[in-house]
Amino acid sequence: MSLEVEPQRPAGRRWAKTEETRRQLLDASREVFAEKGYAVASVSDVVARADSSVGSVYHHFGGKEQLYLALWEEYVDRLASAAAASVAKARKSGVEAPLEQFEAGALAYLDAVWEDRELLPVFYAGDGPPGFEVMRRRRNIEWIRRNLQVLGLGGSDEDQLLGAILTALIGEAARMTAACETKRQARKVARHAIALAQRLLDGEVAGGALPASE
């Protein structure tokens, strides 16, 4: 029996290996969920695609549900970062008009949606894990809050309603964008959505003025 002590891996290398394994599992789950959907996909499908082990999934994520939610969080954070960075860039360049800032953020958001277009159906097919719809609604409320801030809208019922409508408008544009075959088509959808937002903010709906609040 050898009394030699096995050399320990430096902490940095262990961390890098952990991140590499997590990345492989997330990338594999992205493909599997896109192909099969959450309900049909299994942990075995993911580990086979990642050339990993079932134990790795449970060690790094805890199971299929947590893996799905980790992929979701990464996805929405990526979209939010793209929008926030575009708004910040517009402000830094001297853009002060709220609608122009909103446009910059919305276009960047929709561009990011198109780049990750195979993922949108994964999270909007209605077969996510229990409680996922609640998470999505909470995230939507956060998007409404952010849009209200960018547009300089207040907390009145009218402003809250307008913020919710504009957020829903961009959400529907995202679904159409994800279905586009080319980025040019996707950008056309985005521009149309921005034009509709402009009409709403100008107090117009289908060419007519919005009714005055009582």
C-alpha cells in the first residue's frame, strides 16, 4: 500500500471543471428540450447528449426541473441584459426621449430573441414544471416595471395599463420574431411593433384617439 498523498487539484482548476460540466449539461438540455419539450424529455436524454452521467445532473442541478429552470433563468437574463445594455448605450450617446430609449431596448431584446429563437417555444409551450407559469408571470410584472421606468410613466391605473399593453405587444412580437426565417424578417416585425407602440404612446388606436379617463 502506498503512503504517497495524491496531489490535490488547484481550486481554480476544480472550479473550471465544474463550470465546464454545468455548461455541457445546459447546452445539452437546450437541445433536448427544444427537440422534445419538457414533459417528454428525460434526464437520460440530457446526459446522453452531454456525454455525462445522471449523477452529474443531480449533483450540479438537482434534477430535470432545476435544469429547466436554470436554462430559463439564463435565457431571460440574457434577453434582459441585451435590452438594458442597449438602453444604457442610447442614454450615453445623448438619447433623452423615453420612446427612443424604449425603442433601443425593444429592438435589442427582439434581436436577442431571434438569436435564441429555438428556445422561446421551449418556455411557452405550456408543458413546463409545476409552478413555472407563476415564475413567468412574476418575470412579466418585472418587465412591465422596467418599461414603465424607461418610458417615464407613473403609477396611475392608466399608466399601469399602458405599460402592460406595451409589454404584451413586445411579447407577441417576440413570438413572431422567433418564427422568422431570417434576421431581416425578424427586424421587420420588430419595427412594426415599435410603430404600434408609438401610436399607443401618442394616444392613437387604429387611427383614433384614446378615450379620456374619467
